[in-house]
Amino acid sequence: MTTESPPELTPLNPAYVTTTRIASALVYLPFLVGAGVLEYAQLLPPGGVFVPAFLLYLFAAFVVPARKYRHWGYDMGRDRLRIVRGYMFFRDTVVPFGRIQHIDVEQGPIDRRYDLATLTVHTAGNHNSTVTLPGLLHADALSMREAIRAAIRQDQI
């Protein structure tokens, strides 16, 4: 048994909160518009649909992304990538570099605007064979991909 403490986790880039808020606001906007149409058509009592829908929209688009950001972290060691996430449902994933099949760096239009990217690691096996790490600076995601590739090449030699 060792007395080694676990390494400190690196948080995601703070711009991840903004990009997640924008994406969430866009995804939930049609539901808010639908509630507004029901309110306008006066099919239900005034405020019976729109007010709860609006409060849910605010919560999902502005509160949840900040909480999500606070409960993500990662640590890239010499031979493994550790990703920790979750508050109620906690997940601590360790991916040994030797199990990695390929690595993707992805950017959507909102991420591109804020220079963020998602690192996706595909491993051998079925269970949890794809592990994603969003909210990285694009340059950091590229350098992590290259560091993992170099470590994999080193293991193969």
C-alpha cells in the first residue's frame, strides 16, 4: 500500500461554460417557443405552460453548464489518461495508452469560435470503448493527441 496522494486534476477551460450555455440555449429554444405558442393560443391557463418552461429553460441553459464544468477534470500521466466527471453519478475513467486504438480531435462551430475542442479516445474492447474529454483549448487537445501518439509509438518499439 502506498501513501501517494492522487495527482491534482486539471480543470477544463473556463470557456467551456460559455460554449455549453450557448449550445444548451439553442437546443432548448424550440421548447420555449412551443410553450410561448401554447400560451399565445390561450389553450391553457395564463402562465401555466410558459412560466414553468421558461424557468426550466433558464436552469438548463445557465445553471447546469456551470455545475457541469465544476465537476470535470483530467490528468494526463506518462502512460495513461484519467478523466473524472460527475456529481451525483461520479465516473473516474483511466485509459492506459497501450489500449488506445485511435484519437480524434473534434470542433463544432461554437467550439471553433471559442478555440475549444473535444479529445475523443477510442480503445480496444466494448465497454466504455470511447472516452471523450470536452472543453480543451484546441492547441492543448492537439498536443495531448501528439503526446499520446508518441507514448504509443514508444511502447511499440
